[in-house]
Amino acid sequence: MEKKDLRIVYMGTPEFAVESLRCLVEGGYNVVGVITMPDKPIGRHGSILQPSPVKQYAMTQGLKVLQPEKLKDETFVEELRSLHADLQIVVAFRMLPEIVWQMPRLGTFNLHASLLPQYRGAAPINWAVINGETETGITTFFLKHEIDTGEIIDQVRIPIADTDNVGVVYDKLMELGGKLVVKTVDAILAGNIKTIPQENLVKVGELRPAPKIFKETCRINWSGGVKKTYDFIRGLSPYPGAWTEIHESENQTTTLKIFEAEKIFAVHSLKSGTIITDKKTYFRIALNDGYLNILSLQMAGKKRMDINDFLKGYRHHENAFVE
């Protein structure tokens, strides 16, 4: 079968999923339908509906778009079946019911932004950086009942530099993901794939999960030491952002998001969370094995700024600390 004859249904929602769809479209593959989330209400009264990045791209290419509220809805299932897909591809979408992922004759495969079986879950890139990993990657695998557990088709590995934040790793994996999706489709077309059960790839040690990240997940724990806190900040930068509170007095606190910092390992006797600053050029926070030198941050209700701009307007209290 030629690639122009292979009927593909693509499923995805965020920006990360656009690159793979673009690679398929520009590569001449026959994408007969795109499934994405319903438009999201935004604005003060929710009166404006914002389409997903995947829908926005699909519409520019004249692709058929379906936006089901429920994936088990009979009307949606029948409409999906009418597309007669040979293959379904899922990138950053939702958990699919069996009636959906079993539909195509060649199956349904998923692109996941980790080296499975590690970092199964909703936020694999964030957690890999938060945990100080020096390597991550992307995986294509066939879907089955349990989420992110199907047999692996292919993987690509990349290093994580100590200075990389999650935004840098995200962009690298997004680009590589598009190429791996095309490579996987070609291998399926050629009939020469050899899948590997994830159990065969389990390394020594425990599996690390990648659960969804909430606001409270992003609060910095200043008792963790320099390296751990540094990794936590870059694992949430630029989005959603690690945050903390400055306690200037008993009745005054300021919430900050911290996006960039430098590690300084040193011996001192200060309590973790103590703020050290010359009020002009540096703003450091003590930890049990050194300091973090803060380089960029954001105060609640204001724009992100570098530390010099922050210090121009910051009135430091001598006993201020973060918590």
C-alpha cells in the first residue's frame, strides 16, 4: 500500500501535537480526519471559544475535524467509523475507550514524551527535568487497556543538559516526535515492525510516574537542597512556573514565580529560606548546602522580569524569608 492510500485518523490537542500532524500532512500522508478537544471557553464570561492548536492547524489544511464531548458517544463512534481509518495516531490527547482504539485494522499507536516504561502519565517532560534526569526521549507504542503500557514500536533518546528547562526539552521532543511518527507510519506500511513489551525494558529500580501537575505541586520546598530545588524550578519553567511566598513581616507576604536560577554550593549557618541580597544586583536564597541565585521571576499580577529590574522596585525587609 502507498502512503497516499493509507487512511489515517489523527488525535491530539495541544501545540506538542501540531508538529506530528504537520509532518504527516507535508509528507503527503492521507489524513482523513482529525479528532481534538471541543473549543475552550475563555474570557471573563467564557463567551469566546478558543479552538485547540491542533484544530487551528487542521482547519488551515482543510482537514475534517471532529470534536466529541464524550468518546463513547454513539454519534461520534459512528462518524469515526465512517472515516474507514486503516490507522489511528494519538499525540497528547485523552484516554481512548476500547471501541475507539480497536477500530482501525492496523491498530492505534501513541507518541509519548518519555522513554517508556518510565514517566507514564500526563506530564512526562516536567517530571524528567524535576527529577534531574540526564536523558529522556520519545516513544511510539500500540495502545491497549492500561494507559501508557502498550508494546513499544520505537524510541529516540536525547540528553538533558543541566541548564535545560522544560521548555527547551519540550521543543526538542516536539520536533523529534514529528519525525518518529512518520518513521513509525512508514514501518507499519512496510510491515517490518517488531514490537517490544514494556516489561522487557524495565530497568533496575522503581518506575517513576508523571502525574498531572496542579498549582500546589508547583510550590517550592526549600528544605530539599540546592540541586533538587534548582531542578524543580527548571522542570516547571517557563510553564506552569514554580512558586513561593516571601514573608516580609507577620502580615505581609508576596507570591513569586521563579523561572531561572544559578546553583551556588557553600557551607553556611543560615536557615533554609533566608534571603540574602545587596538590593541592587543579586537575590539569593539559602538552602542547607548553599544558595540559589535567582535570575528571573514574576510577582503576582506582573510580568516576568530579570533580577535587576525586580530589585529596583523591591523593598527588602532584613528578616524576610521564603516558604
